[in-house]
Amino acid sequence: MITRLNAIERRIKRVRARIKRENQGKIKLSVHRTNKHIYAQLIELETGKVLASSSDAKIEKGTKTEKALAVGKEIGEKAVAKKIKSVVFDRAAYKYHGRVKAVCEGAREAKLTI
């Protein structure tokens, strides 16, 4: 029997394996979501070094989705400032919907190719 936890673990492995296999030498945009906040990081795939990060902890006004869009724009601007033009989107076990999708769209608005 497949439990919910097993399904989540399988989804994480599937997404991360695809990212690792297809995108050697690139930068990934990793998203972490909690019930209250959303976090985004630019991570170098080969070394695991964090190049930039952003969260909605300082943003006070707006809905969760609007805050996620602002986080995406902020991380996109940081990437462009570091001369990073394209990244790989790592959504982990989260579905591409709602706040996770808003982060991705915000980064695209900041001229970051995903």
C-alpha cells in the first residue's frame, strides 16, 4: 500500500533526479514553502553553494500569493545582478500551483529564464 508520505518521497526523488541528470553545471532555483512563509534560494548544482536567497519575512502587505510573487521578483533581480540568466526550477515535492507557481512567474518577470 502506498501511503501519503511514500508518495511525497517518491515525487521528491523523481524531481531531484531529473534536475540532477539533465542540468549538470547549472544553477537551480529551489523553493521551500511553509504554511506562513515562502523561501527561495539560488544554489549551484555541483558544489551546493547558496548564491542568493529571498523570503517573504520582510514583506508585510498582501496575500500569500502576492508575497510569493514579490519573492520571485526579488530572487530574479538578485540573479540578474549576479549575471545569471537561466536557472533550473526545483519545486521539490510541491505541485506547480499557487504560491510555488507565483515564485516562478515573479522570477520570469525579472527576466530570468526558467
